[in-house]
Amino acid sequence: MAMGLQGFSWTMLLLFCAIQEMGAWALHTAVESPGLRQPGDPALLAGGRVKRGWVWNQFFVVEEYTGTEPLYVGKIHSDSDEGDGSIKYTISGEGAGTIFLIDEITGDIHATERLDREQKTFYTLRAQARDRQTDQLLEPESEFIIKVQDINDSEPRFLEGPYIGSVAELSPIGTSVMQVMASDADDPTYGSSARVVYSVLEGEQHFTVDSKTGVIRTAVADLDRETQDRYEVVIRATDMAGQLGGLSGSTTVTIVVTDVNDNPPRFPQKMYQFSIVETAPVGTAIGRVKAEDSDVGENTDMTYQVKDEEGVEMFKVTTDSNTQEAVISVQKPLDYESKKVHTVVVEALNKFVDPRFVDLGTFRDQTIVRVSVLDVDEPPEFRPPSNLMEVQEDAHVGSVVGIVTALDPDTANHPVRYAIDRSTDTERIFDIDANTGAIVTGKVLDRETAGWHNITVLAMEADNHSQVSRASLRIRILDVNDNPPELATPYEAAVCEDAKPGQLIQTISVVDRDEPQSGHRFYFTLAPEATNNHHFSLLDIKDNTAAVHTQRVGFNRQEQDVYLLPILVVDSGPPALSSTGTLTIRICGCDSNGAIQSCNSTAYVVSATLSPGALIALLVCILILVVLVLLILTLKRHHKSHLTSEDDEDMRDNVIKYNDEGGGEQDTEAYDMSALRSLYDFSEIKGGDRGGGPGEGVPSGNPASELHALPQWVQSPDLDFSVFRDYICKKVEQADEDLSVPPYDSFQTYAFEGSDSPMPSLSSINTWSSSSEQDFSYLGVWGPRFRQLAALYAGRRGEEDSEES
């Protein structure tokens, strides 16, 4: 068919070209006229002769020429051409010399290549006519156009594909789905090559397409998404207005059927069964059920509810928004002994209902849920659940406050034992009978100390103490009149010396820790010991207060500046209790306006005698003070004696440091020897040495004799240095054993001049022998500085030797 179409096209083209040639020949042989000249031709020549110009017609060339010979396009010709070949024709411009060739002699133009109008629709060229001998222009250069003649060689194409559309299910016939559009590259102004019509190749039983606009519409009204949710429709576009020989193209359109809420929810089962223990707390989930819905998206959203009254009371149904399931949970405590099986009617309904499809039926469904309650061993239950008891505060220990009762709810009905949670009654104020549940007082009660008691009572099975239940019990202590009334504060009043009789001094009020149900009522009067009082009066105002007034004219604070007025207060009982309080009244000096200026502090008691209890308390206080003073003095004396004994035992050597060398051997005033004499009585030592009386104890004028009393080198039969030796040894031993405490004797480093001294040390610390065993003769070789010292020791040594002999 395509070959036949192509032959027909070429036949038409050849016929068109023959007509074109005949038109060109006719124009070539036609009589000259101004209309054939180009606009650029020169003006009329002298003598009225018109100059001739170019002669040609518009050129056309058919596209897609497939012949073996060049395709003749047309001829350009100058009316000055006499056919002798003296004129040379040339062309320039688009395709000149490549696509288009011209015969220089005849002016014939041929196309040498296959042209495509869809790529280029026309070519613009320029023509020249020159003298072949002189190459001069015989005609002005002129521009002409070669148009490419269209043929139907391009099929329609769907450029915007692939196409995807949608339509709601159950849409009426003719509902627009979408529009498709095909494009044809042929010339829409020439023939019918670009005129496109549309048709359905596949899917025509469900959809149609408008042949001119390409709008796709539904062909049926019963599109059901649940049956088929998408369709593949093939649309064809044909040019030549659909006539025979036209070219065509096709595309596939995917049409998605969208969901509408046309399906109600349906439970897969008409009955569901679940079980749960009776001790499950409120809110425990029992199970889940779900109604199926063939729709999708929000059309499947649904809610669940309980329809029967029993189910509404005992159970609760919620909707899981993620899974669209009904969650059944416990709403009230379950009891196996009361009811073993519960029947619940659950209904599911769509959340969003489309009113267009209400006539399709009800969009809800119901199912039955059976809940079986399982029996478990439960703790006892308190009955009745009253939690308030009352008891009088004067109840004796062991009095019954009340009785609590608990029963085992299980069918076995085990015996119950009772106890009190001692963390709520740490003082053990109450006890409970383990068998009967009777609560009794364990201690004396006092409402004023604690008016309420909150305790926790435990009830447990006798053979299984792990099954325990608790009950909070509030015990109120009822008041009895066991506290006497007292003055609200230690009242003190002041009255001027020039006070007049009947003047109000103070208003008295009282407090009572008791709280009688009928309210307080107090009575005031002066105490019996104040019956002889003629200075003040007491008036009961009958509103639980009393007023104190003066009874005499003026007071003298020089005689008495303070009065103590005892007041007796009695409550209304029963039984009536009373107490005595004291009002202190000070006599003060006042100015003319009655403003108090000054008051004395000497007290005078209206009652001249003190009670025996007050005297005993006063004596006890004085005795305690005396004992404390004696105890303090004893402690101080003991501490002082302890310090003195320690000072007596501390007989360490005192190291005296001198930083100067003195004035030489003649300088006897450079050293203070009193520090070395502080521990001993030199007169007694010297007296003892001479065994004499008072006259022998007097020191001589010899300086050497005055220094004989130094204990370091004096040998006396009455002195025993073992005490010092033992003390030093003891301290050295203690210092050696305790490495953390430095010893009393410290090691000192002294700077010295010159070389080491060849003489041994004079220190008595390292000397363990007595002074009689020491030889001081070496002091004589120490030089002039120690001459006097050598004389002293040498002289003393001679005396000792003579005495021994």
C-alpha cells in the first residue's frame, strides 16, 4: 500500500511540473509589459523604448525526490538573450553550487540532492546575467526563492506521552478522563497532510476518544476499582483527515480507576472469643478484632463502638488508627464469682460516608465478642468499706475502737487474719485482734497531742499470707474536758499613781486546749488568797473575758510599785476544771495626760506567803548553783596541781646562748650567771660543804669562791645526780621510740673559725662520772682566754684532794 501511495505522489508531482513548465514558457513568449520588469530596472530609454529585464516565475521543488537524474526546478532568462550564447547565467546564495546547479547558457536550474521540507521550507538565491566576452552585468542582480513542495511523508506523533490519567469508579458515561494530542510535521497549509483524527485501537469497550480534540471519556458507568483498578487504552492518530493513504501513529494511555467509598465494612467472623483473668486491672486490653473494607485510603477509616448496655458498662472499645483494629479493654473490675462470661456486641462503621452511594446499603457491620473470666486466688475484701472510727480520749487501754471485716471472695472462702501495718502506727497506739478484726487501744490517748490517727489494716488468708489486701482507717479522738483553762498570755498591766477608782486596767482572756461540742464558757473570779485585796476588782464580762478595774484613789509606788493579782478561771466542764493565773500590775509615774513616764521593778505579792512548792523549787535551784560552783573550783584546783607537778618534773638543762665573745679573761661582767643559779640555792650548797653554821655560809671576797656553787663541777656528798641522769635517759628513750616527735635535747650546728680544736668537749651531758673523777689540767694549755677558768678548776681540784686526804 505504501508503494502504491508513493507512485501516486510522484505522478501528481510530474503533472504539476509539466504545468509549471508550460506556465514558464507562456510567460517567456508573452508580450513585454511593465509588470514583468523587476523593480530595479532602469527607467525608460530615450525615444520611449523600454529596456527589457529578467523573465522567470516562482520556483518549486518537490521534497523527497528519489530519481536518479537531477530534478528540474526552473529557468531564469533575460529578455535580452537572443539565444546565441553570448549571455552567461550564474546563481549565488543558499545551496548554490551544491544543491542547486544552473546551466550558464540556457539558465536551467536543477536540484541535485534530496530535499526535506520539514528541515527547510525554502531557499533564497540571487541570479546574475553577464556578457560572456566582457563579463559585464547585462542585468542587475536579482533575488528569487525556491520553495520546497510538501508531500505527506511525516506520520502524527504523540510528543507528550506516556499518558497517565485517572477516573473515579462508578463515574457516569461520558466522564472526561484526559486529553491526548498528536503533532504532524507536514505543512498544515498545503493539502490534508497535517490534518489529524483520533480513534481507539484498544479499550474501546470502556473508553472513547473525540476524533478531533483527542479527549478521552468513559464509555460505561460501572467501572469498579475493586474489580479492575487500571486500564491500558491505545489511541491512534491518523493524518490526511483519516482518508485512505494517510499516515498514523499511536500511544498507550494508562487510566487509573480511583476509589470511592462504595463498600461497607464487613467482619470476617460473626463471633470472637477471648478470655481474661478476673484480677486484670482496668484498662487491660482483652483482644483485637478488625472489619475488612475493600476500599482503600481514607475510605477504609472506621470507628468501633459497643452496642449493648452490658458491654458499654464493663468494656471499652477504641480504634487503632494505624491498623484500623478495634481494641477491646476492661472498663470495670471483673469478678469471676459474679459472672463468668460476658457477651459484647461490637459495631464497625465507616468514618467518611459518600452520600452518593448511600442507596447502596448501610455502611456498618456488627459482630459478637464473648469474654470468658478466669478465676484466680484473690486477697480478702473489706466489707463494708467504711474507713472512719471514733473513740473517747479518756478510753482505757484495751478499749474497743471498732471492728473491721474482710471476706475471701473466692469460692473456697478461706479464713481471714488481720494485722496493723506498723509503719503507719510506729508508736503502737492501737492493736487488732488477728481473728475478729477488733481494733483496741494500746496506749493512753490524748486528743490535744494527736486528734486523728491514720492506720492501715491488713487482711490476709490464714493459709496464704501472700494474698493481702489493705484498708486505710481514720480514727478520730473525741474530746473530753481534761485540760483546765489558762490565761492567754502572762498578762502585765500598768496603772498611774493618780489613777481613779473604777479605771479599766486590763481585759483578760483565756485559752483551753479542749474543744467541747457546745463551745467554751469560762467564769472569772479572784483567787481565794486575794479576797482581802482592796486595790483592784475583777468583772466577768460573760463573753469569756474579764476586766480588771482599780478600787482605790491613787497609788504610791514608793510604798509599793508592783502588785500580783491572782485570778481564778473555771470552764463549763463537765467536769469543771480551773486554774489560777497572775496579773502583774506595775505602779508608774505618768504625766498630766496620763502617759506613763517610768515604772519601778520592786515586786510586792498580794499574798504575803509563798506556797510550799514554790519554796522547794527555790531551794533546789540555790542548791544546784552551789554544787556547780564547788565543782568548778575543784576542777580548777586539780588542773593547777597537775600543771605544778609537770613543772616540777621538767628539770631539763637550759641552754643559754650568747652571741658575743666578751672582753677577755679579765671581763667578769660579761655573763649573767643568775640563769645558772636558778635551780639551786647556792648558799645552802656552800654551807653544806663547809659543814658550818651561819658564819661559814657567808661568801668571801674571792671571785673564785663565789663560783664554787655551780652544780656542774661541785662535788658534794649531799647531791645525788641520779635523778637527772634517770630523767635524761627516760626522755632519750622516749624520743628514740617515737619517731614523729622531736626529743627535748636538740642538735645545734654552729659556725666556727680555724681548724678543729684538739681539746675535748666541756659539756656535762656526755659525762657519766662524778666531778671527782674528772681531770681539768688540760685547761691550762688553752691559752690566755681560759686562764681564769683553768685556775678555778685547778684550785677546786686541789681543795677536793686535800679534803679526801
